[in-house]
Amino acid sequence: MFGKEKIIKTLNIEGMSCMHCVKKVENALKEVKGVKSVKVGLEDKKAVVTLKENVDFELLKKAVEDAGYEVK
């Protein structure tokens, strides 16, 4: 894995109230080009996004907002 750094970004998300919300946010973030994996926690209201390449935070934020949730 020399030369390959993991890029991880964490988003604080408001408005999720159930597992359906979690899935909706996960799916929205997975659609963003460059996203490798997503883990969304309902209790801590966070999404941890692992990227294949550097992705602008605003693109991730827009995906969450377009899904109907707010990034803090």
C-alpha cells in the first residue's frame, strides 16, 4: 500500500430518525464519484466516507442535502 493514503471524511448529519434515513444517506453518498465506502450511524448522526480520491466536501454535502438531510 505504499503511496496509497486513505482519505476519510466525516460529516455530521441532522434529520435522520430511522434506518430508512440511514440507507437513504448511504446510497446518496455512494453515488458521488470517488467514494469507496460509506458508514452512517443513526445514534451519532455521522457519516464516515472513505474515498478512492480526494472529493470536494461540498459535493458530499450536496448529495446529503439533495437526499433531504442537513450537514452541520
